[in-house]
Amino acid sequence: MSAVIYYFSGTGNSLHVARELERRIPESTLSPIVCLLRRQRIEPEAESVGFVFPNFCMTLPIPFLDFLQKIDLAAAGYLFAVCTRGGTTSDEAFAYLDQLLQKQGRRLDAQLSITMPWNAPIGKENLTGEATEERVTQLEAVMHEKLDLFSERVLAQEAYVPPDTDAGYDVPAWARLIYALLPKSLNYGLHRRLYQNVVCFYSDRACVGCGTCQEVCLSGKIELVDGRPVWSDSIECYACFACINFCPRQAIQVESRFPIESHTEETARYHHPSVTPREIAEQK
């Protein structure tokens, strides 16, 4: 069975999962989503098509949505997806993905949620840092167990949609109500607008101008000007937090602007220990 696994990864969790999935599925290849966005149309030739992506505030990452507007899945016989998340339920993300796939008369045949260490440093959830060696090892063991079962189902071309029962972050009731009442496309649009118009990055005095943030910025939003990073207003941010989490000096922060209360000056940083900045940048 030939398979192509499309992936998007900002801090390495989804890339790590995609690699492990590729290892379990013979005749599969990995394909980064970001570099394909330059194409007008994407037509996979494999019998099976998979997607690996992070949960983006209970919905889909920005480049993944743009990718879905370009891909033609008419020739794909089987569709599967894995969503990585820091703990928030991925039910809404999968529901929106299915809604978009239905425009091509398709739905996911198999899906899986995998909890990874939290990598969004804006809120208070990661004030003390949860990516201890013990926790990473524990989550890694669960990931391998889940992927073993999932890959067996994929290879057998079976339907597999297990309930998402181990989400570790309790979404506030008001947020669940908004997601239930508003169309998924509107929810997504609000998130996208929030990150473009409200989330404001800057570098503090710890910055040494090493250029790591520019290297890992998957949208190309960051430039070094006089040895300091500058975030262009004309280029959309992918909200992947690679710049923050891969900065070796923890010098990149986010301003507090209503309705976001930023805690980046206090929070720990995280990227998957097996993934380097160069491997993130290679998606471009």
C-alpha cells in the first residue's frame, strides 16, 4: 500500500509523530505542507493519504487550511489523520477537517489524537514547565502504543474513529458554547484574525541576533534587521510558536493585548528533543 503523509509542525511534536507513523507504514513517504503551498494544485498519487497536524486552538493550523483548499483527493482510496495536542480536545479540529473534506465528497476513514508536551507559552498552563524528562517519557510511551494500533488499522484500510477520552485540559464552558453555536468556519476565522491583529511578538534584551527565529519561521514573517528580529506586518503568522520555543536565549516574548494576557516572560519553553531547528526549517 503506497501512502503519503502530509505534515505541519512548529515545535517538532507533529514531525516526530509523522516520522513514527512513516516507520510503521511500509511504502509511505513524508511530505511537508508548507513547501507545497506555492503550488496551485496538489494531486497525491498514493493509494492512501494521511495528515499529521497540531491542534490550533481547537481547530486546524493556518497553513493546513490553505493546503486543504489546494489538494485534490479524488484518486485517494483511504484517508487518515493524526492530531497532536497539548491536552485540549481535538474533536472540533477533526469535525472541521471532515466538513472541509465533504466538499470533495470525502470523510476521514481513520483518526487519532495524541497528547504531547504543551508548547503554547502565552497562557498560564505552562508557567512551571511540564516538559520534564519523566513526563516526556510517559507521553512517548503512550504515543508508541497508540500509533502501533493506529497503523495496524491504516494498513488494513479499516475505519477507526476512537473517542477522544484522554484530553487533559478542560475547555471552559463559554468556549464550548461558542464552538457549538457558531459555524466552524467563523470560529476558525476569529482565531486567524486574532493571531494576525492581536498577538504581537518582540525580542527582549537577551536577544543576541543568532537568527534561529528567522530560520524556523515557517511563514517567512521574520527578518533580521541590524541584528534584531522584525515581524513583518504584511506576512501572515502561522501561530506555530517555533520562534519562541526554539530561541536558545528565551528572548522572544508576546505582548499582552486584550483579549490575550501573555505570560511568555514567565513560562517555560519546549520543542521536541529529537527535532532540530534545521529540520523545522526544511519544511520550507
